[in-house]
Amino acid sequence: MTSVDTVRAEIFVSGRVQGVGFRRFARNAADRFGVDCNPINLRDGRVFVLAEGRHEALELLINELRKGPTFAHVEDIDVTFTEAMGNVYELSRDNPHLR
């Protein structure tokens, strides 16, 4: 998914977000909004969501992630928008959070 309208969002979600179905929730929400999404549990208890799509669709996804699934408790979301790379499943080995 690459086009002029496509951007990448690197989203870090903190709170009670592991062991509560958060990654499945994120993938389902991304599907509804037409966004490519790869949620990953981090060792520090956060979930990292790498997503690409139209900026408006990513904002809708981020709003859903703020709510989270029933048993989650989202405390904070940190989002960085960058240029789309075309593949949310190819992660940078240089990212210290993903080691």
C-alpha cells in the first residue's frame, strides 16, 4: 500500500494492553478502516503498532486504540507519523524497542 496519500504511523500503546486481546483488536480495527497494521507486544509491557494507510484512516484507528478492547486499560498512546514504506511486516532491526 503506497501512494501519495499513504503515511506510516508508529504507535506505542501503554497500560494494561498485553494479555487482553489488544493485538487482535488492533488488527480488526485496522481492517475496518482499510489500514495495514502489525501490532507487536514489547518486553516492557507496551504494544507497538506499525500501521500504514490514509492519514484520516490512521486517525480513526488511533481513536479506536485509545478505547481498546473490553479488558484493556489504555494509559497513553505515543504516535509518530513518517513516510510510508509499503510493508508494515518488515521491521527495522535498528529499533531498540523491537530487540
